[in-house]
Amino acid sequence: MFVHLAETTHPTSVAAVELPPKRRVSWSKLTPYFYLLPALALLVLWIYAPLVQTFGLSFVDWNLIPTNPKEFVGFDNYVTVLTLPELHQAISNTVLYIAAFMVFSLVLPVLIALVSRRIQGRAKTFYQALIFVPFLVTPVATSAVWRWLFDESGGAIPRIAATLGWEMGNVFRDPGMVMTAVIVIVGWQLLGFGVLVVSAGMAGINPDYASAASLDGASARQIIWRITLPLLSPSLVFLALMTILLSAQWAYPIIDILTQGGPGGASTNIYYLLYQFGFRNFDAGLSAAAGTLFFIGFGLVAMIFVEVSERLSFYDN
């Protein structure tokens, strides 16, 4: 009896105690992050690392020769950049470029997409390809074609202007015409991209809205202003942001090949100014300081624009 009682009252054996399971790492949950590693590595290698190096170079005086030492100068490069008259002219030209490119990336694409949205079949495919192809042409080829078209001795554009009683000289050496020529060339390339984005946005609009509005007596103009354009606002905001942030970059190769920023800086922009500081004047510190300022400026513009775009965009919920 005693032995039986002792066995029944004995505490639970160690073998019977259930230990908490060990927390194992679920590799299946980490698998998606491994797919992101190559992209993150390239992002750090090509974007963030050069950005940090540029910020470090903005505080030194260096002429890009590896054997020459870098001399720390503090904020002198920033002070020099902000007081340069070339910077003020480049910023003014960049603002004018952005305002002019808005016509080619927003206004004209909307008009073209509205006029041509009734095209169907193979004709629509041909029209879209015809408009989008200029965006795919390389800047070198684009510059060669437009240099020939604007050639003062036998180009097609000067000949047409002559028949209208307007004598054109070398537009790429005329301070009053050079910016117009650059705007036309770059705008010709941007037009296809804008039309493609606007056409894609229109394709995503439910046609039932326009049908219901027409049944209620709305005119075609009212449908465009009250339905099509509001529902197209996300695409338009995207195009506006891309134009603000990238138009100077798009114009840079055309400026470099055709005008070299001239005459007298009449066609330069901020990207070409950076190129002149770094690879013509061999002043890495000045170029880095200007690049850092432009990066901060465009970053602030992008942040403000993204914040405001939430209020400007109207989504079909």
C-alpha cells in the first residue's frame, strides 16, 4: 500500500514534462527577401554609394587627378556655387525648359489622345508606334537628323521658312532661337511618351460613366471636363512629376551635341553646368557641391509634389 501510494503521489517525471518548442527560422518567409538582394546591392552600388561620395567631394578641392591630394575647404564650394552668375542663368533656363516641356508632355498628349481615341484596329497600332518611336531614338541620331533639318544652307525648315518670308540663320548659334530649337527637338521626343501614358490612362476609364452622362444630357465637352480629365488626373500628375524631375536630364544630351550650352550660355541647363564644372574645368569639388544642391532641391520638389498629388488626383473607387 505504501509503495502504491508513493507511486501515485510522486511528481510528474522529467520525461513527461513538455518543453516549449524551439523557435525555428522559417526560410519560406525569408525567401522573397533573397530575391530583392541583387536589386538592393545594385541600388547601393550605383546610387547610394556615388551619392555619398559626391557629398564627400563637395567639401574638398580636387582636380580629378588621382595623384593630387584632396584639400579640405569646408563649405567654400557651396558659397562659390551659389554666387556664380552661370548658376542663376542655368536655373532660369531649366525653369523655362520645364514650363515648355509641359506643353509636349501634358497638353499636346491629351489633345492627341482625345482626337485619336476613336481609331481602331491596325490603324491605331500604327498611329501609336508612329508617335512613340521618336522617344526610342538615341540622342545622337536625333541630333544628327535635326541638325540636317535646321541646316541654314539647305535644311528643310529654313527652306520652308524662306517661302514664308522668314530668313533663318544658324539657329544653334542664335541666342534668341537656340532655346526654341532645343525645346522643339526634346519636345518631339517627349510627345510619344506623353501620348502613350495618357492613352493608357484613358483605356482604364470605364466607358459607362460617359454613357450615363450622355443619357442625362451631358455634352461631349462636359464629359471631357467633368469625367475624362478628373479620372485621368493620376496619369497627368505622374507626367507632370516626371517632366519636372527629368526634363533637364532629357535635354542634356541634345544641348551637349548641338549647342554646348551656347551661345553665351543661352541654352545651358543645370545638368550641362555640372558637366562643365566637373569635366571641362576639372573642379570635382565645385561640381559635387552643385550636384548636392540640385539633389536637395529636386528632392524637396518631389516630396512636395507627391504630397500635393494626393489632393490633385481623383481615383475611380
